[in-house]
Amino acid sequence: MESRDAKRVTIMDLGAAVVAGKVSMKDIADGIMGGGAAAADDDNIFDTAEPRGGDTSKNSRMSTNIRTSSHSGHSTKRRTSLQGDHMGAEIRMSMSMSTRMTSRISTFIGVDSSAANLESGGGGHTDERRTRRNTEHQMTVGEHIDALAETVVNTNLEQAWFLESCMASPTCQRICFPAEHATRTKRQAADGNGPDNAEGGGKGKTLGADGSDIIWFGLEDFTCSGFSMVAVEDMALEDPSIYNVLGMTISLHRKTSVQRYCLQFPKANMPQGVGSQEVKSLVRLLHRCDHVNILCCREVFEDQDRIYFMYEYYPCCTMRSLYQSQTWTQEQIVNLARECCAAVAYATSIGLQHVGLTSSHILIPASAAKGGDPIVAKVFGFGLMGIVQIDQHDHLAWAPESLDRYNASLKDGSNFVLRMDGALRQSCDAWSLGVLIFTLAAKNPPFRDDAAVLQKKWQFSIAFEMLDAEAKTFVENFLNSIAEKRSRPAKALNHEWIRKRWRSPAGDEDVFRKLEDFVYAPLPKRLFGRFLTRFLAAEHLRAIAASFYTLDTQGTGVISVRELVQIAKANGRPQAAASAIFEWLAAPGGGSITLLRFAEAFAEEVIDGRALRHAFESLDDDGSEVVSPEELYEVLQEMDGSLTLAEVVRHIADAEQQVATLAGASKGDGYASGKDDQAIDYGEFCQLFPVRVQRMAVMSNRIDTERTTAEDLSGRFGSYRKKIQDWIAKLRGVVETIRKLSDTTIERTEAGSEAAKALKKEFSRLQDALGNAPGPFDAFEFQNMVQRAKKDFQRRQFGDDSPGHAKNKGKHKKEEVQVNSDLLGFDSFLQDVETSLEHHQ
């Protein structure tokens, strides 16, 4: 008899058992494939007469987990067997539908579903893994579908097909895939590719998106440099040839706002025979090249397509655009010749030659285009020929030897510069100097075309007749047809023409004392000066160059220890001071002081608010508008490892105390003391530079004085406003009457005679009105002011209290007329103008 309490096992029950981990899909499938026959035991609905593979544990597990309430008897077993057959059919249909659905989804998204099936327990499971003690989680059908859906999202949504090209461009990759961009170098290094593997003489290579080779030279990545290119239309260059001829653009650092000239070269156009060894050697020499008359290269970067040379920003014009219209004096021309010779001599001393000098490579300050002094000219382009470029826009200043080799290289495409030895390159630069100096003096180059250069035929123009005779020998020594006999730039600095027309500026004593005070200041103070030089603009460095030239007595563009010792001896200063100055300011590994190191002592005097703000923001990494001692110490410690955090903290405390003292003095005794939070805000940062504080205080006092004077004058004349208006109206009436009477006097009648008499009276009225202008002082008091001014002038000029007063007494009357006429300063003004004109002539 059938039991009515028998429980029907449905697909829902099996699903719950699978989720609970009591049975796996493999067990169910094995039970279905076993035939679903009735078993001897009424509790095991999937038992068969001969279990597959002789696995009895499987059937026992099924009998334990899936049970039905049954009674003894054949009818009960029969019903259970029928129920098992029916349930097996449902399970097989569900599994078949699930398999087909999974297969279709896998085919749609292009994913192999077999990979997911490996985790579900199918295929290759042993009997041991199917024991009750096996707790490994088995994936359900729903989990399979979830995994496939996640793959769909990752493939089609998170990494859309139209973003695949962004992975090939570093700039786009940095925006779209920042994590991949940040770890790209590490991945390339793990694969044996990338810029870090560009060692030795070969080039490092990686594959681009199109399968082409990407050449790496082992330089810093431009995309991580922080520089952004300024659009060409926004550059506002003083001379368009800076971009059109030299190819330089302007770049701006996003964090520090430092400007740079950027010169880009495509890697695909690199000259023949140039590899990473040559590029790295050039970069090392460019970093060593620091000279007042050389446009210095500060950084070099690369990306997959280009090399970027970042030069100091210097508002300038090329010599090519100025030499025909210039009206420079002979002293100014001599100084330009000296600066060019000093630049080439210094570059040669460190192993850099130019080989491709032209008039466009001589950069002259932009103020010279408006009539200013062309002092502090710079030479651009050392070391580039033969490494990143092989030609220039013109060859009129090229040496015949380099031009001849260049013409020959056009046939075979060889790198003629690398084939030239160092001595020949120096001779080529000497010839180019002679051509450029000839062009400065004559306002025209000595050659008209390349053929004339190769023939080496030239002659002096009539313009040289206006110069000293030594100018001709100076040029002739450079333009010698025999390369080995040409004058060297270092030797030319001692030529008679330069020594006759050039002298270092006066004021070396004051400059030396400033340097002496600076090097004996506390270490944090000195490091602050060194830190500020990173943010000095071109106008700041040019202002400092005026002081720099006072100590450069040899005109080499650098200051040697010998020059410092001579200046110290001439001004009565100890030799130890000269040694201390040189020890601190001399460039590492060099035997001289360059302009950039010299600027450390004067940075706080010339730096303005904009550059100072940029310096502060570069320290404020977290954007909190304050700089902590740790942040400041981290930056300064990179410059000098002997600096301690305690010194920085003590320096900040002194600065905060100075701020509190100044604030208390300005607000009265009741003002509270300043902050002692051991953190520097922008106001306190500005107080760290006492010379600038003093300069700003002088300016503030001057502004206050001018404001007080203006308020006093405004108060004095305020009450006379109505009288002044009436006085002006009276003068206008007199002028109008004079105009009418002047027309009447022309008539030859009695009315004309009367008009002449009236005109005389009107002139008298006009004289009286002009002599009695309304104001705080009347005519009598103004006359007394004239007398007092006259006596003060006589006392200053002749010294009434001096022993020579009786001797000079007779001269007082002779000067009286001059004193009266010069009361308002008209005569002295004209004399000053005349003296100034004579000085400029």
C-alpha cells in the first residue's frame, strides 16, 4: 500500500542541497547517467544494481542527504523508483538547458566556458575529493552565469574597444589607464624591454601599437616631467625666428610654473651612427655646461617618438634679426665679441663643440632691440650637431672644412660630424667666431653664398675703418685659411682690441663683502638662497650678472679663486674670506664659480612676489598653504646632507619670532605674540629673507611718506579751491582781452593806438596775477622762502664755517643770480640733460 506521507523530491530540493554544499552537480550527473534504476534500499533513490565505477560511497552520500519517508512493501519501492525516474528526467533536461545557455553566452562573449567548468568539480575529480570531508566550494549554475556576466562587463564596458588605442600613446594612457601607465616601465623591465635596458652603445627597443620599433635612450620620461607645451599662438616670442628658425617652443611646469625653451627632435630622424651611448654622453656634458654666456640645457627627456631638450628661458632676439639695424658703440661690439669667445672657450674646455654656428645662434637680450645695452648675450646649440641634427638653415658662418664634408655626406648620407676629430671641430668654431664678429662690425657677413665660403676669399669693408686697427687683426686671426693656425677663443680673450676697449665694471668691493656675509651666514640661510635660484627668472639673473661681471676681471664668464684672492687683497679683505667664498659657491667638480651659483647670494634681493610664490608652492606638497619643518628639511637636505632637522626647526622659530616682533612694532605694545606653530605660511616664508624684508620695508616707508606728503598738500590746497578757480577764470579773461586787443592794434587808426595802451595794462594785470597765485603762501612769504633757499645753497657750495670762507666771500655775489634763477631747478635740470647726452655720445 502506498504511503501518503511519501515526499516528492523536486528540482528545488536538489538546488537547495547543492547550495548547502551537501551534494555536487557531478554527483547528480553521475546518478542520472547511472540509469535511475530502483535500488534495493528504499532510502537510496539513485542506487542501481551495479554502481558505475564500483563507487559505493557516492550512493551512500546520496542516500544520507536525500531521503523520503516510506513504508515497507513493494508498492512503496515502486513509487519511489518511478519518482526517481521522473526526477532524473527533469534534472537531465535542466542540465541540458543550462549547458546550452552557458555555451551560447560563452560563444557570444568569446570566452571558453570550459575554464569555468574546471572549478565546478567536473572532469578529473577523484573519489577522494568527493568524500564528505572535502569542503572545497563547488560553483553552481548561477555562479557560472555570474562569472560570465562579469567577463562581459570587463570586456565591453570597463575597457571599451575604442580605448584600446589609448594604451599605445603614453599621454592618453596616463589619462585613461593611470595604473597601467604608472607601472609600464616595471612591466617593460620584466619583459626585458624598455628605456632602462638601453645600455652600452645600442638602443633600447620596444614594440609600438603598430608593430614598429620604439627606440629608448634611457632618459627620463617626458610624460612624467610635469611640463606642458604652450600653444604656438600663445608663446608671444620677442623674435619669431626663435621658433621659425631655431625650432624652440615654450613649455611651462605645471607645479612650479618654471618656464623653459623646449627643443624637440624626432627619434626617427636621428643622424646615422647615433645610439644611446652618444646621447647619454651629450646629456652629461650639457648638464655640466653652466656659463653666463651659454643658453644652458637644464633637463633632457624622451618619449616613444621624440627627445626633448629643456633650455633656460631667456627673452631674446637673434643676432640675425638685429645686426643690420643696430647702432651699437665699439665698446658694446667688443663686449659682444668677448662674450661669444668666452662661451666657445668654456664649451671647448668641457668637451663641447658647436660646428654649426650661425648668426641665429647668438641670442641677444630683447631690450637691445629697443635701444638697450646688448650685455649678457648667450650662444645656443652646443653639442647638437652630429647627435640630433646634421644641418642648419644657412652655412654662411660655417667653416670651409665642415661645409666641404657636409656636401660630401649628401651623397652617402653619412654623419660627417662624428668623423671630424676634436681639433678640427675647434678650428671650425674659431672660423665661425671670426665670421660672426666680422658681421657685427660691418653689419654684413663676409660671404654671400656657400661657394664663397669654400673659396675662403673675403676682404674688410669700409666699416672697419671706423674701428680700432686692432679689430682687423682680431678677425684675421680667426679667419685664417689654414685651420691649424687659427686663433683659439681662450687666447683671443687677451687680444689687444678686447683689453683696450673692455674693463670689468666697478663695485667689486661691495660685491665681495656681500658674498662674504652670505657664506658666513647659517647653513639654512645659504641653502634657501640655493633653493631660490631654481625659480629666478631671466630678468633676475641678468640683474645679478651686473654684479657678477665686477668680479670677472679676466672676462672668461666664470670667477676663479685667483680673481677672488686678487680682489680681496686689493680691498683689504683676508684671503681666508676668498677661500670660504670659493669653497661654498664653486660648482662641484669645477674650478670656478658660475653665474647660477653666484646668484645664491643675491637671490633674495632680486626675487619678486611671483617667483617667491612659486617657490613656496613647490614646497607645499599637500596644498595646506603651510610648509612644515619636515617638508622644508626634505628639500634642503637634498642640497646638503649635513643639514639637520633641528637646524631647520630653529631657523623657522627665529623667523616666526621675527614676524611677531615686526607685527608687534607696527601694532603697538599690546599686540599679541606671533604664532609658534612650527609651520610656515606664505607671509612667514617671505620673512625668511632679511634682505628682501629690508628692501620691502624701505619701499613701504617710501610709500607711506609719499602718501603723507600727498595728504598734507591736498589739505593745504583744499581750502583754496574756490580762490584758485577764480584766479584761473581771471587769467582766461585777461588772455581773451589780450587776444581781442591784439586784433585792434593792427588798424592804423586812433582806436589802434588806444588798444595798444590797453594792451599794455592787460599785460601788467597778467604779470600781477601770475606773481600772486592763490595758495598756502602769499607773495611775501614765498620771497622769504627764496632767500632761505639761497642761503642754504651758498652754505653747501662754499661752506661758511670753513677756513676758506673769507677767500670765497667775494664769489657769493657772482653766484647770487644763479641761485635765484635755479630756485625751482630749471638750470640744473638742463645741465643734467646736457651731461647725460655727452655721456651717451
